[in-house]
Amino acid sequence: MHESLDKKFRKAPSRESGIEDEKLDAMIVIPAMNEGDKIIDTIYSAVSQKSVNGENVRHGVVVIVNNRPSSKNEIKTSNLRTYLLLQALEHKFPISMRGDAAFNEKVKFIQELNVPIHVIDSFSDEYAHPDSNVGRARRIGTEHALGVLKPDGFIVSTDA
């Protein structure tokens, strides 16, 4: 029997736009560890998906930021940076990186598409798990995705 994942992670606050109440056709699950700002390329690719077999799909993204409690401080710092960037994207806070026009254009594109980005904290001191790995992160993301999908929705998983 699988252990319950209740209270072993936390979902970051989402926008209050009502978009969360709508059930999605698909959810892209992305485990992330030590990504920092590089996560922007993965998110850009994920939100750019628009159709399956020629039919438009309403989809979202869930990123599970994870590490073990024993992870190096550099990894924890990188994960915090990932978490904050994803929250800024989700809430449409102004984001730019001086001298990086490509990054800035990707941020603008992501925010204009209005694809919901769910962020799960499985990295901070209270939520990091000693057995944390990509499989556990995918499981957390999949369980979360099941709650926001239509009955006939589907889940896609990729790596950051």
C-alpha cells in the first residue's frame, strides 16, 4: 500500500481569477530540482502546447519543486529561485532579466497565454522528504493533477 502524501507537501497559492475552478482537459506534470531560472524553457514549451490530434485542449502545468532535507544549500537556493519564479509567472508579476531578451520574451509569452501554473513545494525544510526523488515528485504531481482534470482528462509527465 502506498503511503499517503497528505501534508507532506504544500501547493503554492494560485491566482484568484476563477481559472482554478474550471476543470482542465490535460495537465503537464514536471518534477524540478536544481533548475533555478532554467525552468523557464520547460514552462515555455509546456504552455505552448495547444492541441492534441488537431483539437484544442485546455491544459495546465504543475511543477513539483523537490529535494531531500540533506541536499546541498546550492540546490535548496536554486529550488527557492525556481519556486519564486514560478509564483511570479502564475501571478503575472512583472519579471525581467537585464540583458536577457530571450528570457524576457518567454516570460511575456507565458503570462499572456493564461495557462494555470500550479507549484508544489516539496523542497522547503518542512516539506522536503528524505526519500525524495523524481518518482515521488511525479506521484505528488499526478495526484494533484487528478483533482483538477475533467473525468476524461489526461496527464503528461516530463522532466525539467
